[in-house]
Amino acid sequence: MPRLSPNVARIALSSLRAPPRPIPRAAIAFARPAATTLAITLPFSWFAKEKPLHESHLPTEQETTADMSDKVQKTDSEWIAQLSPEQFRVLRQGGTERPGSSPLDKKFDAGTYHCAGCDAPLYTSKTKFNSGCGWPAFYDTVPGAVVRHEDNSLGMTRTEIVCAKCGGHLGHVFKGEGFNNPIDERHCVNGISLNFKEEEKK
Ligand SMILES: [Zn+2]
């Protein structure tokens, strides 16, 4: 083993004994706002039970270069500014509203149900039925308005339904439950994801 020269040993020792250097003022000035930002942004995503912010429907680089002329794409900040906190949680983070909480569940007036995020017409009263499940239920959509994805969250495989125009989470679709409708499907939709527009009386 090589022997350290006395000089090297002295330098090494002196650096160990040296008092900690004071942090430059510039570094503190920089660190403070960063820490404040972290404190503001952390709890919001930290406590969200559903998809964290970075997993919600943010456009990827590839998507933004594709032809998206008909699509609505917004940043999370823009959605937060536009939607209520509960709408943001459900539409943009894949949350579920409390069953029985939506007044639209028991609404059967003639009209159209639009996406609460981008206003696209998604369902009509013609395909709405009373499922008794606590959420508005439809057996069909406005053609092309709703897209299906496999959802493996919560330890089960379900079919998630999202708005084709803005990607907003609507709910899930279930098949073969024995409901008396033409295709035996139930689009179980969070009422908070929808805005009802009554049909104009002629
Ligand atoms: Zn939408």
C-alpha cells in the first residue's frame, strides 16, 4: 500500500477540519422561490387518489405534431382555471363522483348531454335510461363522440370511456348486465362530466 506523503496527509486533514463554507447568498435567493413552488404544487398531486397530474391527459410531443385540428388540448393549468376542482378531479384525473350525487342521474327531459370540458355533444336523452346505479346511464353515444380504453386500475379490468374531442374521463361502459335496452350496454357516466342542454320546444 503506497504511503501518503506527510504533505498530502496534512492537506487531507485540514480539509476535514475546515469549517463548512457558508452558502452563497445567490444560492439561497434561488432556492427560496423553488421551495415555495414545490410546497404549493406538491400537496395537490400528492394527495390526489386517482391519476397523478403527470399521468393525466397531457399531450405528448408526438400528439401535438399530428393533425389535431378537431381536438381540444389544454395544459393542466388551463383545465384547473376552467373547471371546478371536482370536475378537474373526475374529467382530467379519472376520478369518480359520489353515487347519487348528480342531479342528471334522474333527469329524463328531452335534450343533449355535452362534455363539461369541451362542450362536444356526447349523449342524447333518447338513449338514457334509469339504471338505479347512482350515475347517469346511457346505452349509446352520439356517433364517434366517445372513445373506449382498457382500464386496469383498482385490480380489475374495465372499459374506460373518454370524450373523443378533449380526452376527458367520463366513466366506464359495462356490457351484458341484463338491462332492457337494445344493445345491453350501460355507459356509466359521471354527471359532473356532463352539461345538459334541453331540446328547444317547437
Ligand atoms: Zn370533451
